[in-house]
Amino acid sequence: MSEPWSPTSWRSKPIVQQAAYPDRAALKKSLKRLSQLPPLVTSWEVETLRGQLAEAGRGERFLLQGGDCAESFNDCRSEPIASKLKILLKMGIVLTYGMKRKVIRVGRFAGQYAKPRSAEFETRDGVTLPSYRGDLVNRIAFTPEDRTPDPTLLLRGHERAAMTLNFIRSLVQGGFADFHHPELWDLDFLDCAARSQDYRRIMDAVGDAIRFLETVAGQSLAELSRVEFFTSHEALHLDYERAQTRHVPRRTGWYNLGTHFPWIGDRTRDPGGAHVEYFRGIANPIGMKVGPGMDPGELPELLDLLNPNDQPGRLTLIHRFGAERIGECLPPLIEAVKCHRRTVVWCCDPMHGNTITTDGGIKTRVFDDIISELSQAFDVHRRMDSILGGVHFELTGENVTECIGGARGLDEEDLKRAYHSDVDPRLNYEQALEMALQIARHASGPRE
């Protein structure tokens, strides 16, 4: 039998990737205030998502999860939020056509303010300071004042998340999602793509299908103008998450009402660690990143801890291996899940395993490597009679130059032009839409 769980039972377990606050009294004060604030999401939204993820696990829906690697408080503005929402909506339409399934849209926003770091400290010119852990914890400027963890930022994070969610809900309810005229999209970049004709054919088919259905219905399709949208973030800062974990009247269990879909990172999934302990007790559907360091023999224990009742839609395994290693690393994990007779949703994150650093010291990703890992993921799951239920991207709707390649053929020199990310490189608008078109092409017809 498992040990009794409570929203604070994780405190008895070893913990990693946490900030060291010098002013513990101030931290306690901020957490108390945070625990008294209204929730950001509702339990019925959380349950709706869990049901849809269960359908994705059966191949009846497809999960599209994407957004910033780490949100910035400064980007809590209408333009960046709207651009991220717009590209996810556009990708969703393309994927719905290509995969012949409804798409679950989950944004990496309204809470993605904390990031794991490979080192506790950073040294520059002989000066050593705490690493930047995201706007939820400290500030990026390299000064002692900015790098000292500040507990008031926890409250600012909640405020920024609430404002982001409010704006997204207003946009969606107001018909912002009405993109049923694909010919109005910005598609000039497709003329530069190697598979331009294939992509144009898909976009033409999307437009024809929508117009046909609207003609038959005699009106615009409400499904295309008002869609469901969910939020997600890596639940890294456990004090922050615990303060938003509530017992909901007329429901059993505890819900993290700071997000619909929290996930455990690849660095914090120790079966005996604090993060797994926290996650095993919340009622939300949850994700878990798995990379090359995951021992297939360790996976059954994590499945038992995180989803002991084998509830469909409860656990999504987000695999991230890199294009060179997915063929070797993914099959043993699929086999381990099958042998343990457990139900999971498989999701491919083709971003994190393909991160490189240029000779000039700039962190980037190569578009072709991302495509390769994604294509291999579809092939491996199909070959093993498994279902790839979703994809997970770091992306933005803005015209940044952070990843190499794509239809425009961005190279290392282009990275200097519009590299805005403080942490990891993201796909820009054109690269993200091209990625969706690649998936649609992969799913809707034979490949060369």
C-alpha cells in the first residue's frame, strides 16, 4: 500500500531544482496570500481535458501542446499572447484535416514561468551568482539583487497567469478562432519550401472542405470560431503548486487549480522524489517527460505511482530523445508499458533532444532534426502497434529567428537577427505552421 498523501507530503521526500530563498518569512507570507487567491482554472475544465486525453490515447483525438520555453512577465501583452494563440489555432485546423481527428489545444502558457537549470550557480568574469530560474523565481539581469530569489514574484506570476488566461478566454469566446478561410493566412513562405506543392494542396483541400461544410450547413461553422483551450506548465516550483492545490466541493480528491495540465520534467521524475510524490495525489491529468536517461525497468514503478488505477487520460508520456536516439530509446519504453498492461497517452516532444550550440555559442535547433524525430516517432508507434496521441512544441507566433532551417532556410547568421528567447530556442510562425503541414502530410498520404 502507498503512503498517505496530502498536498504537503512531498516535503518528506528528496527535492531538486528548487530555489533557495534567503527570506523564509517573506516566502511564507507570499505563499499564504497565494493560497487565498481565486483559482485560475476549474475542476470541470480539468475533467473535460482528462476525458479528451483519454480519447487521444485511443487515437480518437490528437494533442497539440505548444508555447514558450519559459514565459516572461514582460511578454504579458496582447500581441505576444494573441500571436501564440493564433498559431496554435491555425496548426490545429491543419492537423484536424490531416489526421481526421479533433485536436486538443493545450498552450504552454499562463504559468510556464519557472525553468530547471543544469547548475545552481552561474559565473561571469569571476563573479558567481544564482542561476536564472525563470521570472517566477528571480530576474535575468546578472546582479546580486536580481538573481536573489524573490518570493513576491510568486504573486506576480499568478497575476500574469490570470491576465493571460482572461485575455485568451475573451479572444476565444469573441470569435478570434474564426480561421475558416485558409486563403487569408500568411503562406508566402510556402513558395520557398521543398514540398511547396504538397503543402499548397493540403491548404487548398482544407479550404474546400470548410467551404463545403458551410454550404451544406447554410452558415459558418461555430466549431471553427469557438474552440476549447487548455493551459499547461511544468510544475517545477512545488511551493507555488501546493498553494494552488485545492479540495473541490462535491468532488473527491485534490486539484491543482493553477493549470489544467501540469507535467513533470525529465530531471524531476525520480520515483522517490518530491515531484512524483506531489503529482501522484492530484486529480489533474498529468504529463511526464521521458528522455534517453529513462531506464525501461524504472517505468513500471512510475506508472504504478502516478496512475495506480490505470485511469485513461490520466498520464501522458512526453518522449524527447533526439533524432539520433529515438529509434533506440523509444521501443523499449513502449514495450515496458505494454508488458505492464497500462494505459498512457504517448506524445512526442521533438524539440529538447535536438538542441545544439553553434560555434558562436548560440543555442539553437535544426528544423530537419525536429522533423526527423517526429517522423520516426510516427513510424515507431505504428510499427509497434502503438498510438502517437500528440505532439509537444516550443514555439511562438512571432517572426523570431531562433531555430535553423525551415522553408526560409534560416542559417546561423540569421540567429543574430531576431533571437529573443532567454532560455531555449523556439519555432517561429512559419516553422510551426510548416511543422503542422508536415504532420498532416505524414498522416494523410503516402510518403516518398
